[in-house]
Amino acid sequence: MTSRRSFLQTLSAPVWALPFVTPSNDEKYHEGKVLRVALIGLGSYASRVAEAMKDSKRAVVAGLVSGTPSKLVSWGAKYNVSASNCYNYETVDQIRNNSDIDAVYIITPNALHKDMAIRMAKAGKHVIVEKPMALNAKEAEEMVNACKKAGVQLLVGYRMHFEPKTLEIIRMRNAGEFGNVKFFQGLCGFRIGDPKQWRLNRALAGGGSMMDIGIYAVNGARYLIGEEPTWVTAQETKTDFVKFAEGVDETIQFQLGFPSGAVASCLSTYSMNNLDRFFLNGEKGFAELQPSTGYGPIKGRTNKGELQFPHITHQTIQMDEFAAILLDGKKPLVAVDGEEGLRDMRIIDALYTAVKSGKRVSLK
Ligand code: NDP
């Protein structure tokens, strides 16, 4: 059997830009353009994305950007990317002249997202950036504005926005099946290991657990309640002052208030395992996801019973959907654009302010 991947690998890059109309016997190909993506930062999540893209119907790894020359060689061989489509962080601006690449996907530590996104926007490429999209709302706004100015699109790697059980709960909520939503609980955390990793370095991470894992509860509260919060409160607890230095949060409990009167109660932590749960309660029913944001399979049930949807690798479906958004103008049910990422960053800024002041912080 010729896999779609090996078929793609036999094509020269410019041909990918042509309508894609060559189905094999057992696979269906989308009749449309394929999104050619350069991955920036070849670390552990980029590796997961690249593997998942092997099964993507519409997105291919077409370029690689790394600060580690040996990775460009090994990844280039593994994903069939020619040396002419490989860059380091100094040469990457030359990507503007590379017609083999439509979009870049920035998967570096958080502090490096903003500058690279702006550089790539100026180079005329669509920008996909991992969560959190930036260190704070100010940076996120700069990214949104730079992409607007350059006429390119900006998307954030919110893979849960395409997860079938999550989407079914949103559909049920929109259909009024839970009645008026009153409450959301989001528990997100894991025990973080190596104290030397960038996630525990404020300069590179921009904070601690909230930037990395708590953001899922912030984002989940918004997409499951279906409203934008108007206020936040937050309380921090720290048990290890060495591992979690000043400005690196270990655990934050936080609350969000919504215009309808619904409230969210959430926990973000780097010091507890088995915390991956969303719960939504309405006047007529409830929904529960546990696990809710891990790589899956996600498990879900509502007051009507178990949610039965096959597991699809999140990063595969995300890349197919990103291709549809960037190439066909598709509008996803839950936004994944820069404005969506910016909303989360504004809330996270407010949560850090609330931790410091101990007071309720209003969101405009
Ligand atoms: P890793 O540390 O595994 O990889 C980051 C890569 O970035 C490195 O391998 C390196 O690649 C590059 N890099 C460039 N500068 C630095 C630097 N100063 N320090 C460390 N690495 C550097 O991180 P992850 O892959 O786990 O995370 C990357 C991003 O992806 C983060 O923003 C994170 O929040 C996000 N993420 C999202 C997930 C999701 O489910 N959506 C899951 C996990 C992470 P090279 O050697 O090629 O330059």
C-alpha cells in the first residue's frame, strides 16, 4: 500500500501547491491545496505534531527551523525535508523567499513566540503558534497587529477546539440541552520534574503552571460556558520555594465570573498528578470530561449518558482543520485565531494581578 505520506514524499515541493486530486485505493484525499508547514523549534511537542501530521489529509511538514544543526539533519531525513527548506534562528527570515512554505508553526519556549511570530508575519507566512501564544496580553496584541498588518493569519495551537467529545458538549449546550449553565469546574495539573527545565524559568516561561496547564482551564471555562468572563479572583499556594522561584507559580486556585451569573472554579498546579477534569453544570443537565485536555482518548459523559466518539489524534485533526481555515477560509466552531489567544492572555494577566492584590479584578 502506498501511504499518503510516502506518496507526498515522492512529490517535489512545488507540485504540492497544485490541486491535490490523486486518491489511492484505500485513502481519500482532499481535493484542494495542501498546507505546507515549517516547524520552528524541534522539541518534544514538535515531535508529536510532526508524527501526527503523517496522518493529516491536508498538512505536510515542508520546512524545519532549529537551533540544533544535528536535528535539522535527522528530522530532515525522517520527514523528507530538503536542506534548502531548513533554517536556523538566524537564517529563518530568508523563508520569505521560499515558495514551498505557506505557514510556520512556532513550538519553542513561550518567551520566544512573540518575536518569531512577528518575524514570520513580516516574511509573509501564516503563523501558527503554540499556547500560551505569548508571555502576556501586550505581547499577544503586538502579534495580532503584526499579522494583520502583514496580511497573514495567526492561529493558536488550541487542539481541544477540534476534539469531538468537547465539540459535542458545546453543541448540546448551544441546543439548550443543559439549560442555563451555572457552573464550570476545571482541574488542570501535573507534577513537574526536572527543576532546570525552561518551564520553571520565568524568563522563558513567563510564569509557572498557569502559563502551561492552567491555561487549559481558562480556555475550557470560556468554550464550555460559552461566554467571556467579566471578573476574576485568584489565590496562590506555594510549598516549594526553591523549585518554584519568584514569579513561577506552583499552584493557583482561581474563579471566573460570567455575564449570565455562571461561575468557574479552577485549579492550576505543577505539584499534583491526576488532575485533568472539566465539569459543566446547568439547570437541566451536566457534562463531564475526564481526562479533559490530555492527549486522549478524552472520556466524556453527560446526564444523557456516555459520549461515544472515536479517538482521533488531536494534532492530526488540528492540522487538517488549520489547513481548512488557512486555505479555504473555514470558520471553526470555537475560534483558534490570535484574538482568541489574546483573550486568554488578558485573563491570565488579570489572574496574576488578582494573586498579587488578593482582590477581584474586573475584565473589560
Ligand atoms: P521542548 O523543550 O521539548 O522543546 C522546545 C524546543 O524549542 C527545543 O527543543 C529547541 O528546539 C527550541 N528552543 C529554542 N530556544 C530554546 C531555549 N532557549 N530553551 C529551550 N528550547 C529552545 O518544549 P515543548 O515542545 O514541550 O514546548 C514547546 C511549546 O509548545 C511551548 O510553548 C509549550 O507550551 C507548547 N506545548 C503545547 C502542547 C499542547 O498540547 N498544545 C503540549 C506541549 C507543549 P531546537 O533545538 O530545534 O532549536
